[in-house]
Amino acid sequence: DSGVTQTPKHLITATGQRVTLRCSPRSGDLSVYWYQQSLDQGLQFLIQYYNGEERAKGNILERFSAQQFPDLHSELNLSSLELGDSALYFCASSVESADYGYTFGSGTRLTVV
Amino acid sequence: AQKITQTQPGMFVQEKEAVTLDCTYDTSDQSYGLFWYKQPSSGEMIFLIYQGSYDEQNATEGRYSLNFQKARKSANLVISASQLGDSAMYFCAMREFNSGGSNYKLTFGKGTLLTVNP
């Protein structure tokens, strides 16, 4: 157990639907990062939150949004889902110095059918 | 823009031998961090080793060492005494810092699939 909890582990949904992925960071970590891993794009950075505030945006589609709540858990909302959104979605957390690396959750595997 | 290149899509090694996984990076920043992660078939991302750009010595963590050649912008991972459980995808990643100083994203390479043969 890495200390970063992601739910659900698997999700199968239809095109056009909306889903919410949840992440609880490791205790003490203020930063949360979301990544998408697909066969063709590899690991792509989506968005970073730090202590409730958005800090950086990567290749995140407008159909996707995220937020970090006061208790530091984060949610990634994916809407109007397309087949191409099928991927493994990772959440990671870190302390500020991060010399110890970023701790990843086990991921949510999203399948859009 | 930051960039990480892993030129070996796949590598094979015999059990108990050493193997080097290549990683080159491109950055104009003076301060950066380099990471290696392991992703077994089960999918989780496991942190292996970290090298800071100002670290003068190569990082080591058990059987993992990082061969850091700053002038050549390379950060190769060396796994000594390979084990069957080392079979996995390995990713090199680089951290860039944002202007606010808080932690920032990792940029990943495409990965190298390592297979350890008995």
C-alpha cells in the first residue's frame, strides 16, 4: 500500500457518460497530480493541485475537470466520454521537497464502450 | 519544453546479470530532478531512485544505481543481479519546478520493457 488511495479500481461506462475518479493523497502530502496513461500517448500529465489550489495544467481536455477539497482529497471528473478516453488514470501525491519521489496510487482503469 | 528519451523499447537480461536502461533528457533549467519508476504488469507505479541535478554523486538504492552524466544529459538506470521479479516496464522521468517553488509535474519517457530470463 503506497498510501495514495484511488477509487474505483476499475470503471466501465458508455460513451457520452460522465464519471468521477477519486484520490486520497498520502498523509501529509499537499500536492496531488493526475496522469493519464494510454498505449498511444504514454503517461501524460493532466493537472496539479496544491493545498486546494490549481497549480499547473497539462494536456487536460476541456471535458475533464478536477478539484482538491479541504481535506486534500481530489476528484477528476470526466464528461462526454469518448472511446479514446479509455486509459489508466493515476493520481500521485508529494511533499514539497519531493526528493523522495512522487507516490502513485494504484490507478483507475477506465474503459469506455 | 522538457523532454525525456528512452531509446530501448525492450530489453532482455539473464537472471543474476546486470542491465543498463538508457535515459536522456533535454532541459535548459539548472535545477531539476530525475526519477526512475517501475511498473509491473499489475499496473502500479513504484518509485525506484532519484537524482538531483546538483548531486555530485550517483544515486544508489540497493540493487539500483543511477549513472548520472550531466554534461551528456543522461541518467541511465543500472540494475545489478537481475531477478525474475524485475521484469516490468521502467520509466525515466524529470521534474521541473514552477515559479512558485512548489512541487511540479513529472515528465515521463515512453518506457523500456525489461524481461528477465531464467
